Amino acid sequence: MHLYVRAQRIRGRLIPVLFLPWFAAFAFYPAQKNQPERTPQKTSGTIRVQVGLVQTDVTVYDRQGQFVDDLKPEQFALLVDGKPEAISFLELVSTRGPEDLNAPAPVRDNRAIPSNGTTANLPTEGRTLLFFIDDWHLSADSMMRSREALSRLIDRTMGPNDKAAIFTASRQLGFLQQLTDNKSVLQRALERLAFTNETVVDHDRPVMDEAEAASIEMGDPDTLASFVAATMKIESMDRPAATALVRQRAASLAQISADITFRTLASLRSIVSSCGVLPGRKLLFLLSDGFALQFHSDDSVHKLRVVTDAAATAGIVIYTLDARGLVPDEPHTVISKQDGLNALASDTGGRFIHNTNGLEGAMVKTMDETSRYYLLGWHVDPDKLRAGHYSSIRVSIPGRPDLKVQLRRNSINLSGLMAEEKDRAQHTSTMAATGNGLVKALEYPWPISELPTSLYCGFLYLPEKHAYALNISMQAAVDRLDSGDEGSGAEIPVDVMGVVADRDGKTVGGFKASLDKPAFSPNQAGDSEYIYSRLVSIPPGIYQVRVAAHDPRTGHVGSAHQWIEVPQPTPGQIQASSVFMTRQHQDTGGADVGLFPATFDPNQISTDCRIAVSSPISYLVQIFNPSDTPILLRATIYRGNQALIRSPLQKLNQPSPEIAGPQFSGAYMRTDGLTPGPYVLEISADMGAGKETVTRRLSFWIQRSIQ
């Protein structure tokens, strides 16, 4: 194991393999309280309340069903409990996938920038996709159908900026139930899905399903009469005895059904609530064969309302899918197994999708329909809100009868949302107060932005050791104004910690260090950047790296997560490392792209992956050519899942005979014409003529200036 550190004085130590035993048992489902995140100043999630500001998303369609994207704030009218409210702001949000946006035709110099010369109006965010597998209400066939549909969707539809997570009602996926942009992690999660027979099964005759049992419990005379008549014939009973037996069976089955359904709703509510800290609008696809909601029970109605309220707070739209596919007409009963799916979707602004074998196509269509929306906000007076009161919300566009306005939800418990946001803010400093903030930050399921912390982890091959390694680079930005040290020249110590866990959550490596001096410190008030790097030998496999930083002076804590797959090498096939962005920029000499031999220096790896406007992006990649066939490299830059710049194919240099194994190549690419924002660099290596291709990606930011 090698150690590289970029700071002048560091006190660090390795963490044993069994350090942090909680990591192996980590599950996604956190408690609602003690959530340490900082409330963001701005979020596109809906419905959210921040310091009296309410935000909700609105979609507007014309008579042809096309989204209308040219409306102004003054064209909207808002009514809250029937009273007009002033609209504080209106923002158009777009998150499109690669199937929606085709790359523009290449122009001169192999560049594909839009004709207006700007990328400012392109989508800057990917999509957040949550998949909930109701494995307690799925048959074996439906489980297989759902798994295959999700596998195809992940491979074909997820774009470079999209993130997704797969959850189950039974929590059988354990540590893999986390948000990631790594398709390999998502596919491994799908492979682990197993059939669990928790559905209600009746072994008596005539067979009674949970919907029929719930209908009898609700007093449906037709269903009761049908079962009584059949029972009298089968059991040779008189009517009173048969009626008593049928009611007894129905009560027992209905109770079992209710217990399983409540467990499903409890898991769903936990997931939905914990996702509230994620920015932006989230889509949740729930795949199930259906479950009976006993609406005569106040407890059933309450549990459903708890889930839909949590979804509203977290900005999650739930789309439910009947995983059975095409089904014949079912017997009519007062209660249907699809009632629960329909209620969850309609009460959260989604839609119940049923009677189709095209589950993947239905989800892709839904993702397209919800990829653009308006974020509308208004201010409220917290002192005038009534506890427990659901305010009616109406949005319209006066004078435009040709337009249809769809609101995420028509009633909102504003006082409840205020209370939840206030509770989040009160727990911002919880971890620092406990004295073990780094451990708490690593335990928390989502990255924490209170102390800006970035992480880049990439894998490479070490020929001299005949082993793979992870290069873990983290950076923490300490605000000198917050620390009270602007102009004092005083050193600001920062504590850092990190762990590496395998796909089962078992810790296989880690570190802890105290950084006494920043690697970069501005002369004027601003951020001091602390950088820490470590090279960890590791066998092929799937891993998650988590890092955390703590500023003892302010108590602020930050964290970052990254999933990474170190692929098992296959003899005779191309092998490629991760893409590493470097701090040193080659002199381009006016050329758009360049490729040259290079060596790996951990001290030159960019941790935050940022460049200034119009600066070239420089990177390293390690390629192993198993044959004498030349390897061709191509680089593509994406924004919001749309390809913007694509380099010509470049022939990789022949390997040096003095060096055994894969060698590093350095490259650069000009970014002229790209505006500030997030981008993705994609590197592909292939042998040409339709032969094998290996692809690696790197997310980076373009900023107006870099200190």
C-alpha cells in the first residue's frame, strides 16, 4: 500500500480492515431524526418550504399534449385556499436523457457546439431515478419481468449525468440500496434480487384472495354471498355456519394482508423521507402485483397519507406499475388489489400504469413526460399557518384556455412542511456536538455539504506489484471567514477520515488523518483547500469509497461518496483504467486535441475536477493493448446527457518495450464555447472495425475562474 499526501504537515494513520463495524451492517433506511444535513439555499425539489418560501413544480401542456416552455411568471395565477398569492419566482427546469437529445451534427474541427455558440440553455442536471421493488407483493414471474425491464432501462436509457437507486420492501439488497451513477453497481443489485413469497396465500376452498377478504370485511354482500354459497356446497354446511366460517377466513386473511401491506408502506415511507435531502425532482417507480388497501380502516388511510405527505415534502412523484403485465378481466369486488397502487400514484402527482407488457417502455415514456417542468415559488407567513390544515393550491394561466396546467399536488400541509424543514435546520450541528462527527458523517446515507468536500476515486494497475489499486483523492474547502482567520495567517487544522467497503458493506480499507496546513491558501479572504490522497491496493470488485472532513473550529462537517468497479481482467481484451483529470495543462499549441505518453503522479491529480472557462481539460488514462492491433481513442464531452464536443479518433502510441503491462497516455481537449456548469468527459478505446470497445467517464465542472 502506497501513501501520497499533499500537505506540509500531516499526522495520519491507517485504519484496520475491521474498522467501523457499522459499515458492514449499514442499510439505507435511516431514522427521521438527527439528520445532519444543511438546508440548501435553493432546491428544485418539490414540495419544499424554506424560511417561509414554498416551492412546487408545475407542468403546462397545449392541446396536442406538448409541453409549453415559453411562459413568463406574470402569466401564472396562484390561489392558496382560494386567495390570490404573489409568485416570488418561476424557473424552467429540464433534465433530458440521451434518448431525448441527439448530438448535433459535427461541424468543422470535429466540434459539435450548438449553432448559437452557447451551451447556457442546455440541461445542466441529470435525472434522479428511484426504483422500489415491492418484493412482498410480486410473483416469481413478475419479479423476473421487473428485473429484466430495469436491466434494459439502465443499459439503454440512463445518461452520463443520471443517478439511480434500487430498493426493495424487504431490504434484501442491503448495502447496494444506494444512489449511484454507476451502472455496474445497479446491475449487481438487480442480480441479487431474489423471489420472496410473502403474498397472501389461501389453502382452503373456495380460494379467497386478499382483495376478496378485504371486500368481505368491508361488508360487500355480493362477495360474501358468493363465498357462502360455494362453502355450503363444498363443506355441506347450512347457511349460518358457512357464513360464520367465511367471515372468519376473511378476517384472518385480511389481517395478514394488512400486516404485509403496512410493512411495504413503512419501507416506502422510510425511503421517501430519507430522499428529501436530495436536490431536484425525483421520480420513484414502484413495481408490484398490487395490494389491497382496507379503506374502512383509519390505520390504512393514515399510513397511506403518511407516505404521500413524505413524498410531497421530499419532492418525489410516484409512478406505480402493475408488474403482472397484460391480465384478463378480474372478478369485481369492492376492494381491488390495484387500489393501493392507484392511490399512491394519484395522491403524489404520478400515474398508475397497468395492463401492459412493456414495463421498460412505460417507464421511459414517463421519464420523458416529466423531464421538463416549471418550479414555482411563493412566500408564506409561518405565524398564520394552522397546524394540521391542508391548504388547497390552484395554479392557472388566465386567458389561455388552450393550455392545461398540472400541479404536483392540490393540497399541502404547509405547517407540517415548515416543521420538518425547521427540524432539519436544528440538527445541522448534531454530529459536531456528539464529538464523533467524522464517524457520523460516514454513517449518513447521503453526502453532507456543510463543509464542501469533494472526492475522486479511480483505479489503475501497478505493473511492479502485479495488482490493482484505488487512487483516493479528497479535498475540503474551509471558509476562512467562517473560521474567523481571515488575514491572521493562522493555520486551520482539518480532520479527515475515509473508508472503502465492498458490495456487502464490509470495510476493506480506510484512513484517518489530521491536516495541519492547507495545500492551497488564498492571500485574501476565501476558501483554504485541504487535499489528501492515498493509493490503496485492492483486488477486482465493486467498492464504495466514503470520505468525511471536519473543521474543529466551526464544527462543520462534510462528506462525499463514490461507487467504483475494478473490473476482472479478461485475457485478450482491452483493459483501461479510470480517467484521471490532472492539474498540469499541456501547451496545446492551438490544437483542439492532443495525445502523448505520460506517467502517473498522484500529486497532479485534480480532486475537485474543475477547470476555468476556455481552459483545456487535461487527463490521464491507462490502456493495455493485448494484441498488435492499434487502439483508437475518442473523447466526448456531454452536458445534461447531450454530446457537445467529440474528438477525432486518435491512434494510441505503441507501448514502450522497456515497460511491462499497461501504460498511461496523457491527453488534452479544448473546451472553447462551453459555458460554466457541470459536464461529463467520456473516453472510449476500441480496436476499430466494430471490435471491442471500453468506455470510461469522468464528471467535471467549468467555472468562471479558478483560484
